[in-house]
Amino acid sequence: MKSWWIVSDHSKAWMEARDVPVPKAEKGQVVVKMHAAGLNRGEITVGGAVHGGPEKLGGTEGAGAASEIGAGVTEFKVGDRVFGRIRGTFAEYGVTNAHQLMPMPQRLTWEQAAAVPTTFITAYEMLVMYGHLRCGEWLLVPGVSSGVGVACIQEAKVIGASVIGLSGSAEKLEKLKAIGLDVGIATRKPDFAARVKEATGGKGADLVTNLVGGTVFAECIRSMARRGRLAVVGYVDGTLKAELDLNAVHAGRLEIFGVSNAQVTQEERAAAVSGFARDMLPALADGRMTPVIDHVYEFDDAPQAKARMESNAQVGKIVVRIC
């Protein structure tokens, strides 16, 4: 089958077209005939745990039709429209454990469904499982125009929280107001704490999802409310170290946690999917949430999708149509 691999030499990453065997379903697994796949920044980041090695079959999420069911799988049958976190979705077929799949809402297109799993489940882990975001609270999202950032806005609105988003583009922030962004702050610098406090009536953000990295970490701390929570998620800025004000953390009873798929266990993966399906899938099915797609590329144009992501021009998800 046709596939795209992501290859790295520790200074740059590129995509290579390769012909590989169709995967087989082992016990507890499902093979999916892929129709669309989402692209994630962590796949093309050079070095560190996020890339996962010198080369790998691209794609970690997508949507398609179940084509082979492994032993012990009873919740799906051949032909079911499914979506989820699937290994190797930049290919004609992908395979995953059944607990990583969800039935695809009828109202979604293949491309919309492919834009959901990694970003929306990551957002769910940050906001609900570990961030404990509640109705009436304030969420701050540096890097809000990314796929995960947009998912954070939509899930926060389902919860009933208010959202402050940071982006270097005022145009992007204006677009995001249409899906629920309450306050947009146009900046690429660590200079936003005072404006966050002003927007929240002096309180600060109850939860911060830092999708940018170390350059804004200290300012995120300064933006937090008492007993606030801070999620460390991405490093778009390439900065893996930051100043930590221990007194602020101590005095404010702040919590800092990380969310990454690099070392996640199968049990943690299963818990995240089942929680998301219970709490957020109904909102995708009834229209309260609709994935925001920046651009859809054809399969042969997958390297252009990578270039689009590296340009930082997108708002929402970049998707590759498989067939």
C-alpha cells in the first residue's frame, strides 16, 4: 500500500513516499481503511521525545471504515465508520487498538472526523481530566490558533468556561471569536499577564494550556489565579527550559502538569478516549462542536501539508485526504 514516512536526521525532518504491506489486525485491534488523516506538529518536530525516532510511518489520527476486526473485538464490525488515534494514518490502511476508536458522528465528513482525535482528546485531557476546568472559570490559551488551541476553545464552551486566547495575529483571533473566543490578545511576547488580570477582573486564569513553550512559561505563571492550574503541552518556540517562580507557585497553591503522548500507557489512552466519548462526543454529534479545518491536501501533496504547518499560518487543523 502507499504511505508517507516522516524521516529526520536531527537537523531537519522530511516526508518520503514508500510502499509497505497492509497491516494485519492482532488480538484487540482493528484495521481501518483510511479516508482522511490529521497532521500534528509533534510528528514533524526534530529531536526530543515528540518525534519518536529517526523515521516512522506518518499519521497518528484519522477517520475511515473498519476493514478487519481482530480477535476479541466486539464493539465494531467490518464496514463501520470510525475515527480515532490510529498508528500510520498517512497510508491506505492503519491499525489501532479497538479502545482507541469511536463511532463517527453522521454529521461529520471524513475530513472533519480526522481533525478530531489527537487534538480534541489532548484538549480533553488538559481541560477535564487533569485541568478540572469548571463552568464559570477562565481558560487562557497561548497559541490559540493551533489545532489543539481551537479544540480548547470549543470544549471550554461546552463546559461553560470563558476563554482568553493569545496569538501574534489579530486576524486569527478575530476568526476564532466566531467559535467562542471571548478575549483575544495579539502578542508574541511574554507581556500579557496584566491584560489577562484585567480581563478577569483582577483574578487571573483558572487554567492555562501553554501550547507555545518556555518563552511564555513565566508569564503564564504571572497570569494565573490563586489555585490555578498550568498545563505544559507544546514547544512551538523550541524553548524547553524556563524560569520558575517557586514563591508564586507556593503562595498561590498553583498546580503544574504535563500532557504528552510520548510515554502514555495503554490504560491512560483508553481512559482518555472513553472519557472524551462520554463527555464530548455528544457535542460533536449534535453540532455544539464542529472541527475547524484550515486546509485539506490530497494524499500526493502530503509534503505541502507539512510545509503549511511549518509556516505557522494555519487556523485549526491541517488534514490529508487519503481516498
